[in-house]
Amino acid sequence: MKTTKPRSAASALSSDSALPHDARWRQPRWRSDVRRRLLDWFADSARQLPWRGTQDRYRVWLSEIMLQQTQVVTVIPYFERFTKRFPTVADLAAADEASVMQLWEGLGYYRRARQLHAAAKVIVEQHGGVFPGDYPSVLNLPGIGRYTAGAILSIADGQRLPIVEANTQRLYSRLIASTTHPSDRAANALLWDFAEQILPRRDSGTFNQAAMELGALVCTPQDPACSQCPLQVRCAAHGQGLETTIPGKVKNVQYEQRTEFALLVRSRRTDKYLVYRVPDGQRWAGLWDFPRFGPPHADSVQAAAEQAQQHFDVSVTVGSPAKTIRHGVTKYRITLQAFHADTDAASRNCDDRKWLSADQLKTLPLSVTGRKLAQYLDHLTP
Ligand code: SF4
């Protein structure tokens, strides 16, 4: 069960002052100077963004979820389309999942969209359609953790709640020259302690946005622009020449090569293609895809055809290779080999399975590779 109170430095894993870092940030004067410098810089340098300046929790929530692991420039058109189609949380709750997924298609990390939709339903059912304004209720919504709850309530309501996300994690680690990687629990607790204590009494939301903005625009991961940074004189990492070595790298991921097979199963009777809705718990759950199989169930296209018979009850004749797509998902480096395949099976539609023409596939929310294969079929269509 989720923690339902804002955790202070004392109630979280306690911040460990024995960790290597520069402790000058514990002086009130240091913190007030950093606040002033950062807020002055933000007043001059903040980007105009479609979600900036709003006090609508729904819009702040949406922007924060979309921005997770995703660049601002990518998010802007998605945010605008999404809020146009679903202007309120009640509109989002009332939507069917396919239309939510379709608007999300291409933004990646699709679990976010499904949790957003689930949370909207909870807000309608348990909060009368009004996005809650108290921390425990927000933290209990699907897909919302400590950072997102703090961001929503500080930005929309000015509540004094800290945040630590990718940009602030890097910025704060450098400011205090914390040389232990933030994935370490104690180092992470130190950063939350810092984030809480650096907050001004008022305008916490502006401060949080300013810190994220400085991290995004100036204190960037590879090449921080220290000469343009308003915090340079206070930055311990810069003082020690450690700005490019903090926060350091996580252990190298060991990638695994994997070959999968997709079947572009065409009905000889209707000239339509078989797609299915990816079930819960699988990669791209909620999106649609062509039948696709890989290890340990299929190590060849013939084995994939047998899997198609078992899973979809269609007997297929495998034809020529169609397209090869290389892509990465978590630790896997996947080579997807797609083949044409024909069937005489009846092409009946149901909730989680459809037979569609190349043209009809354009309106369905598809997985990333599914979209590429649909475009490939569309190009083949005279
Ligand atoms: Fe980041 Fe450099 Fe500014 Fe320090 S001085 S906060 S390392 S940009």
C-alpha cells in the first residue's frame, strides 16, 4: 500500500551527512542565495509552454506524466491534441481506451496512458470528477508517485512539496557535489532532504519549475553550460571540477539480442489483415499489433505460424519476407522479421481481434513496430 503522507527528511530514509558531498547547503544563507538566483533566472529565461502558468491540476498532471522520459518538444503537440480532445478529467474518464491509446501513440511508455485513464476514472468515481487537492488522495491515484504528486500540488496550488526527478536529481547532485550515484538509497534520500530544505516558504511550484528548467536547459547531462549558469558561484561540483562526472553512470546494461517474427496475415477472402489487442501484462498492453512471436515459443517463422494457429485459430501459409525492423525494448535488442502470410480462415472481428484493410489500420492505436508494418502495407496497396 502506498504511503499517504508527505514524507519529510525525517520520515523518509534519513539523509546521510556522511555521504561524500559539500555540506555548505545546510547554511540558510547559502540556500536563500540559491533560491534568489534561480528564481531571478527563471523569471527571465522560462520557456513559454502550453501547460505553464495554469493552475488546473488536471493539465499539470497531464504535462508531468507526458514529460516523464520524454523531451518537451515531443510532448507539446501531444499535450495540445490531448487537452483539445479531453478538456476535463471527466472527458478523459468517459473515453474508451482505444481513443486514449491512439492519442498517445508514438509518445512511448504506454503504461502511462493506461494509468492516466485509470486515474481519471478513480477521480470521477471517488472525487466527483474534481482532481483532488490533498497529497494523500493524489498519491493514491494510479501512476502517481512522490515526485508527481509534489509537482502537481506545488505547481497548481503552491503547496510546499519537494520534487526530485531526472533534471533536479542531476542539478541537486551537482550543486552539493554528491558523488554517490542517486540510484543509491542514501544518496537519493540526501537529494530529497536537499529538495525539501531548498524550497522557499512561498512559490514552491515556481521554484520547482525553475529547478527543472535549469536542469533541462543549462545543467544538462553531458555538457553543462556552467558559464551561463546562475548558480555557478554556489555550485560545489563546478568548484571542484566535477560537473561532468556527477551524477555518474549506472552500471552498464547487458543487452540481450533477440529475434522475433511478425506475420502479416491476409485473408484471401476479404484482403484484410489480422491484428489483435495486446493483453494486459505484455509489452504495449492496450495497443494493437500484428501476430508476433519470439523465444521461447518461436525461433523460426514456421514456429511463429504454429503459434498463430494456436493463439488465433488461423491456419496460415507463410509467404515472402516483408520487412525487418530493429528496435530496443528495455534490455532487449530485437530484430523483428515480418513475413507475408495468407489464410482462408473466416475473418470475424471481436473485441480483441480485428481484420482490417491497410487503410483501416490507420485509425487503430498500434505498437511502434505495428505502425511501421501498417505503413509498409499501405505503400503496397495500389
Ligand atoms: Fe550545473 Fe554547471 Fe550550474 Fe553547477 S555550475 S549547477 S554543474 S550548470
